[in-house]
Amino acid sequence: MQSYLKLIKLNNLLLIALAQLCIKYGLFEPFGIDITLNGFGISLLIIATISLVAALNVMLYLENKEESNIAISEKVANRLFIIFNVIAVGIGFYLSNIIGRPKLAALFIVVSGVFYIYTTYLKEIIVVKNVLMGIMMALGLISVAIFDLLPAITEQNKASQKVIFLIIVDYAMFAFIMITIREIVKDLLTVDKDHNTGLQTIPIALGKDRTAKLISGLTLVPVGMIIYYVYTYLFNNSTAVVIVLAVLVAPLLYFMFRSWGAENDRDYKVLSMILKLVLFATSLSMLLYQFILK
């Protein structure tokens, strides 16, 4: 069982599910936003979303199974890949129809198709793997808005719905950047194995030292996003500003300075853990809006 949980990267799936629940119960319900999905509906959406991400994790395992310490055969992994895709697309069809928007099922079909395109045409492009995981995290957040928020928009509630939708988009963009950076950090941890198996990754192309400095530079983007967000939306709430600076900005600044000089696996593991904690805190921050904006 432990091998299967490592295969689908359960911790990452739980992080996505947490973020989706925080959107539902931290942004939608406290503000009385018009929504489409009940508890059962959001549960189905979460299962469909994490099934797609699990399928992606299995697909990446099949590409790199030579360097993995997971004891699962290629035959079993291929079956799991198909099963997760079928679950996601099947639930997507069902969910789209019960909310009266059958065309939304195309979202899950397109993502499944992208997996095939990646394995067939795109996997040789160095940055695609890192970006693809970031896109999946962002999609997990946006999907809540697409299935729960957008179908309930009317002329009367358009303004309030738009505000919440844009907040989710901001979070999705932040998650995309953070996950992409974290995937590059994880490549630093496996650079030797990747080199031995002939894989092309950013650390192999640039070297460990340059990649570490690239990560440090990229961290300026999420830090800048947070500071802009604080200045634009939270500047009048000193408590919120202090919390955001302490819980999000400070760890990212520490990450930035530490990554500049990172040079061994211990450093890379610490960097990966910092990003995971920041993502966890970012998800929980959505629960604070009901106290900040009311």
C-alpha cells in the first residue's frame, strides 16, 4: 500500500483537496456567494481533480521508473493510469450534466488528451514536465470556480461573483509558480539519477549551481505577487498584513537566500519543505477572508 501512496504522491493530492475545500468553505459560503455544487458535488469535483493529478504522477513514474524506488510493475502502473483517467472523465461527464453544463466535461477530456500529447511529443522539452505539474495545481483551483461559481452567475450577482473569481485566479497563478519552482527543486534532488538514465532536466542542462540561482531569482515573482496583493487589498488591515508577511513573505525570502547558496541534497530537501509549507499556509489563508473583509 505504501508504494501505491508514493506512486500517486498522496501528500500533493491532499494539498490540492485542501485548497479546493478552502475555496468552497472559506470564500464561497461565508460571503453568501451564489454557488452550484452542494457537499456531494464538491466531493465529486475533488475526486475528479485529484484523479487527474494521480494519473499525471503515474505517467511521470512510467517515464522514470528506472530511477524510482517504488516497487510497482509497469503493467500495474499502466492500468492505474487508465483507471484514474476514466474516473476523472466519468465524474466530469456526470458532474457537468447534473449542473446543466455538459460542455464543461471537455475540461477533463482535454487534460487527459494533454497527457497523451506530452508522452508522444513534448516530453523531450526540458521545462514541460515542471510546468505541467504547476498547471495541474492551478487547474485544481480554477475548476472550483468553473463548476461551482460560473454556472450560478446572473446579471444581479455578476459583480460579487467576479470579485471572488478573480481572487481564485490570483491564487491559481501563485500556485502555478510555486509548484513549478518546487518541481525544479525536486529535479535537483534526482539530478544524478536523471543523468544516468539519460533524462533531460533543467539542473542537467544548466548545472546545479546555476539552477539553484535560477530558483532564487524565480522566487522574486511570488514574493512580488504577495506584496502587490497586500498593498492593493489588505493594506488597511494591519493584522492581515502582519500575518501574510510572517507566514508567506518571510519564508519565501528565507527560501530565496538559502537557495542562492544551496549545494547538496540536504539543502534541496529543506527548500522543498519550505515551499510545501508555504503552499499549505496559502491554502489556509483563504479561510481568513471572512474575518478580514467583513
